[in-house]
Amino acid sequence: MTNTALDKYRAPLYEALDAHARLEARAFHVPGHKQHAAWEDELAASYYGSVLALDLTELSDTDDLHHPEGPLADAQRLAADCWGADETRFLVGGSTAGNLAMIIGICDPGDLIILQRNVHKSVIHGLMMAGARAVMLPPDIDPVSGLATAPRDQLLKAALEQYPEAKAVILSAPNYYGMSPDLNSLIQLAHEYGIPVLVDEAHGPHFGFHPAFPTSALHAGADIVVQSTHKMLSAMTMGAMLHMQGNRIPRESVRQALTMVQSSSPSFPIMASLDLARRQLHTLGANAFHSALEAVELVTAQLDSTPFRALGYGEYANNEITYDPLKLVLFDKSGKQNGFELRDALLKRKCVAEMADSRCVVMAFGTGSTLSDGESLMAALKDIANHTYTGIIPSITRENNPALQSNNEIHIPEPIVFTRHIFPVQTVPLDHSVGLTAAEWVIPYPPGIPVLYPGETITSDIVKQLQHWKHEGAQIQGAQDPELQFIQVQSKT
């Protein structure tokens, strides 16, 4: 490990790659393109040429992701200093690699984990790879939007009391819509039982760097935090980080797991972009988000002149939730356009949304956003309104959607056993599935929370819940039969 003093104005890994490129040396090592566009395609060369000059391998002057001792070690030390972690590791497989590694590094086969149901699929894949058992806690439902956040404190406390042998608690915050609950109380609660907390904070690498942003999971005391640096900051796609702090976790085991899930030939351009994104945040701090927040403010200040509104503003805000202003969640107040229609209308006007659902469209801003982006979005919204609405804009009446109802009951589900193996399956009528083991995911949307995971025992309550969701018109994802007349279960033969 180098002993270079931390200098936040440096980007040591990027600088090392730049210095190597300036050597203009003959490459007798991989990769085969030899640091130039070798495809005999001028357009491709114009796109890739400069990046390929930095696309190197593990050399004496570039370092090794799996045994960093030079500029990469310095880059990771600077990242830990920037985010306030004890140790930071670069990820070149997105938050997926970090989620897999933190679970594999914590769990032995048969160990029990407590987590919320609405997690990214990579968390489930990590549980499958680890052969862990999991108690899946239902998240709280925001009454304003009907969207799922995290489990309530009382529910987590009950789970911790029932399963004190749990190896970890896994939380996912913020959700895709930028909504975060109070993580401080949840993390403190788990720590009172001596249990570490792992947080998938993929969409919150910028949290804590501006007064307008929610508190970061690291500042809230989480033991491991995984962030997709590429989502809201300026790293390249697949660039992410895993942060560790405290002594509740076996760091060496997590490091070993990272060597298992990350390539032995990682992308140096991606890792260098992590270094540069860190330097931008480390040196500019809150000012890194000035243009993005200025663009968001321009839009939100004019929404009242349109039929569109934004979640987290005015009557559409919940005081018990913090909202990420860089996730502008728009919806049609009149109900004339659903989220998918609004997304398509914006696309026709050259504004490309992050995602859409049956009600909302999510517009993601980041360090690369400019004031002109806000101006273009506002112009598009006004043009959509002018071409879609005439006369008085009707106001939608909120329906009694079960997605808007929080369940205050304290019920701890039985653990689910996750395995990598695929069992034989059979298709049975949903009415006849009680007592059998599910062999597929069943996810009503909204709110997008899995009601069934593969390996979970189907109860009469689950069948009633699924029938209720279908009756309410929810879209069913994951199941082979979206009408839920039939369901796949593990075969007993």
C-alpha cells in the first residue's frame, strides 16, 4: 500500500492512465485493440478513440483491482475519505457486484438474514448464491403516492426479537422514486441487537453532499453501503462503490467475495471515471449539483400552470419521508395521461425519461444536468398540455387503491430458503395452491412489491391477497400466467 498523503484535488488512477497513454509505447499486452480503434470504421473511431487509449490492463504503472498497491489503492483511499467510510472498494459490475459480495461475505449456507421484500433482484441472487434463509418484511406504503419504502421500526423490532440469530439486516433506500424513510432509527435498532446493517443505496451516492438531499446511509451508521456512482454522479455506467465502516462486519470476507464476483480483467476506464467522479464531488461538494438543482427548480416553479404535478411537493409530500430532488417524479393531476403515455409524449419532444409506471414518470437529474435541460423539459410539458387539453382541466379523484393503504399489523413471515438449484415445477390452479411451494415470482404492479418469491410457502392469505390485487386491476409481473388463474409451484416428484 502506498503512503501518499491524501490530496482530494488529485485523481491518481486517472492520472496514471493518462501518463501511460502519453508514453505512446508499443503494446505487447492485452487488450487486443492496442489502445486504438482497430475496426476500420471512422465513426466508431471518433466515438471510442480517446477512451481506448485508457483501456489498459494490470501493468506495473496501472495497479490491480484485486491487489491494489499503487494509484488504485490511493483512489480508493480518497473515495473512503470523500464519503466518510473506513474502507471503500471500486466496483465495475454496478451495485449488483456489491450486493452479491456483501451478502456472500457475511453469510454462510443456512444463515438467516432479515430484509425488506422490495429489494433489487441482485439482493435475491446474493441470497441464492449464499444459500441463506431470509425473513422478508413487508415495506411501509406511503399513503400519498402508494409507493413502497422500508419496513416500519415496530416490524423490524419484532423480527429482531423473534430472530436474534440473524447475521444481518438488509435495507434498500432510496427507492427508484428517490424516497427515503428515516434510516437512523432502523439502523440504530438493529445495532442494539448487535446485528450489522447492509444498505443497497444504489440511487443515493450523492446523499449527504447537499442540504437538499437526504442523509446518507453511511452517516446514518450503516455497516456496508453499496452505491451506483454512475446513476446520479459522473462515473461511467457500471461504475459503483462498496463502502465499509465499523467492526461488526468481516471485511476480509467481503474483500474475498469481491474477488469472486468481479472480473479479473476489470475496465480501467470505468475505474478511472469513478476516480474523476469522486474528485468532482470531493472538491466541489454541494456546488457540484448547482446546475441540476437549478434545472429542477425551474420546472417545479412552473408546474402549477400545467396539469402536471411532482411527488414530494405541496400536497403530494409526506412529512415522514425525505425526497431526492434530483428524482423529479411527474404525474398528470387530471388522470388523462398515465405514466407510460406521458413518457412517450416527452420522448417525442426529445426528453428521455428514466422510467415510467402506470401513474408516474421519473426524470433523473445528475451532475451532468444543465439549466437548459430544465428549460427543455418545461417546454415539452407545456407543449404536451397545449396539445392534449382544451378548456378546463378535470381533477382526478383518488381511488381507494389498496396500494395506498399501509398495513399496521405486526406479522413476521416464516423464513424463505434460497438456493441456486432449479427445482422441477408444475402448474396448478391458484385456488388449489395453498400449502405448496412457489416456483415463480409474483409481483403486482403497483406497488411493485413481490407477494411471492420462489421457495416461499403459499398461504391462504397470500392467495386472497393475489386475488384482491387482480380484482383491483393491478398488472402482474413475474408470473407465467398474468391473469393468475394458474401458478407455478415446485413439483413434489
